[in-house]
Amino acid sequence: MSCHFLCVLCCNAELRKPDLEVTACHLNEVETVQHMYLYGSDCWAISMMDTCKIDALDQWCLRMLLGIKWYQFVCNDDVRRLRKQPKLTAIIQSRRLTIFGHIMGMDDNADAKRILLASPLADWRRQLGRPRITWLSTMQQDLKQHHITLPEAADLAQNCPLWRMMSTYGATQS
């Protein structure tokens, strides 16, 4: 990416209210960067600290790619509104909900569904140094935002069109 910025800034005299113009060829570069960040994200188990770090990195990269400097006093919400892009963690959440619905829609004997719904043995303990957060606990956090429990979500996922709508629009619009 040479010295080629993804946004042309036409600032007014105060430099406080810039008029931002995004060109179509530059939007493809932003999409490419976003796809690099999202690779495999539907399988990530993310803590709240990770969520904050991902959103901060996403916002920083978006400002960098659009050529918006800190001294121009452009709010983060205005940058997102300009780009019409939800937060990266909302996109990740949407993908996670989509894969959950896909697995719940499988046959009960499918390996993926049996592994996901299996409960550990009573005397099982996590090895030292292993992460405490699991993919299912991340899913429970995602579902808590929609006021749904895991068993309710498993039942709701059987209705494919409804689950698709909730996972796609509910995660990115909330």
C-alpha cells in the first residue's frame, strides 16, 4: 500500500469538521484487510479483554487506512458511520452465531454436534496453563446479549430462517 491513502480529506478552515470522501477503489483495500482479521474468527474463544483489544485495533486500522489523524477530532462513531461498518467483534459474533446454528441443525449423530454438546467427566480438570475460556462460554456471552440461554438457542437454531436473521442482523445491529 504505497503512500496511497484510502480517503481524501477535504478539511474546512477549522480542521475540526472534515468532509470525508471515500473512493470505491479504496474500499476494496479496507475489505481485504478486514478479511485478513476475520480468518478463522468463528472458532475463537474471546474474553472481554480480547474484545476490547480487537475493537481498538480495528478502529486504529480503520483510521489509518482512511487517513484520519488524531488532531482532526473525528469521533470513532463518525468514522464507523462514514464506512458503514460494524465493529469487528460484532462481525465475529455474527459468524460465531452462524456456525453455532449450523452445528445445531446437524443430525444428532454428527461428530461436531456430539462434541459440542458433550459434557466432561466429573473428575476432569483443565490442565495447567490452558485457557479458562471456552468457545461455548463465549457463545453463552453472545447469547446473553440477546437474552437467550444455550438450550433455548439450540431449539431456536432448528428454525433456519429465524436463526439466520438473528445471527446476521442481531449481532451486527446491536
